[in-house]
Amino acid sequence: MSEKIEALVEGGKASAGPPLGPALGPLGINIGEVIKQINEKTKDFSGMKVPVTVIVDGKDFKIKVGTPPVSAMIKKEANVEKLSPHPKEEKVADLKIEQVIKIAKNKKDSMNSVGMKSSVRQVIGSCVSCGILVEGKNPKEVLREIDEGKYEEEIRTEKTELTAEELKELEEERKRLAEERKEHMEEMKKKAEEIMKSMEGKERKDIITRMHEEEIPQELIDELLPKEEEAREVDVKEEGKKGGEGKPEEKKG
């Protein structure tokens, strides 16, 4: 009867320690060889968590490697710490079509798609919700270009290599977008503070509603009007009630 061990490991950096080592130890197989094969199979996912399954049958074993989510792979290729929380208004990085093809190649087996072009289209669709440009353009525009026959050669040959110059251009674009986002957030913060000043004394929920109407990013709302403040207000009210209830009644003469 075979045993199945499932774990999440960092691409190319699995070790004989937890979670794999303790689970594999009692099964009597060569743990070092298992780790070696896992790292070989997951090396392309460096810096990402990868689902791995080890199926053990006696002294034999098989390794099945899943893939990280498309969003995690986009983040890795784009070289950003986090994707855009406001993808319509804020773009955080740019990808070349070769990078999109690379992600599509790694994910095609788990995608419900027919052919590389379909997989590429799915990855570009994910870029829309991640705040990522493709070839310096809105991803939806690139989808139209693919329908018109552009990038046919790159997709057909599954081209994934980029020149040093292209990588440099992408890094410069990432920095430019980061600076642009910083300026946008500063403008939004100033606008939010003006709203708070104009609505001083109003209920928190009304101020938040106004901020949403003015499209103030949620992260700024949480920063300027933390939820803990609301909790403190409730605590003060509760303490007031308890204080009133605990007051001893005066004795009637």
C-alpha cells in the first residue's frame, strides 16, 4: 500500500527538515534523493511556495509537483513585493510577452485551455486584475493585438528569453511606476485628510462612505481611520454603562 506525503516547499530549496524530513523518515526511503529530485523539479519556482506530493511504494517513490498560482508567478516575473490593490488606477510593473509565455508554459498543464495562445491569453487576463502592464500597454489592448495576429511568432516558438537591455528597461519602468504610485497615494492621503477635516465630529461610517465615494484607497482609509478606533469607542461606551449600573442605590429613610 502506497503512502502519500503532501507539502508546500520553497522552489529549489526543499530540505530534509520539516515538513518533508519527519514525514518521510519512517518510510525507509532515501530522503536525500527525494529532496534532490524535488529541488530539480521546482528550481524554476525560486522564491515561491510550490505544492509537492511524494508517493511512496516500498523503496520506490514518485514526485508530483504542482505550480504556484498565476498571480504569484506574475509577481515573481514582475519583481514586485506585492501586486496592485487598485489595478484600474495603479499599475505596479510591466511584463514583456516573453515573460507571459514563460508563465503560460509553466501553468499550461493546470489551465483549462487549448494550446499555448489560449494559455497566454489567460495569463494576460490575470495581469488585468494584478495591475500589471504587458509590453507597456493595458493588458486588454494586448489581448486585442493577439486576436489580430501580433506576437504569433513568439507564441509559436514559445520564446521566453529576454536581452539584458530589455531587463534593464523593465526595471526602469518598474521604478517609474513605483514613483508614480507614491505620488498618487500622497495626493489621495491629502484628499482624505481634507475630507476628515471637513467632516470633523461626524460618525466614522459616514466619513468612510464619503471616502469611498471619492475613491480613496482602502489601505489609506485603514491607516487614517483604523478599526481599533471604533473598538475603543465601543469600549468607552460599555465602561460608561457598567459604571452607571455599578453605582449603589441610595437607601430610603
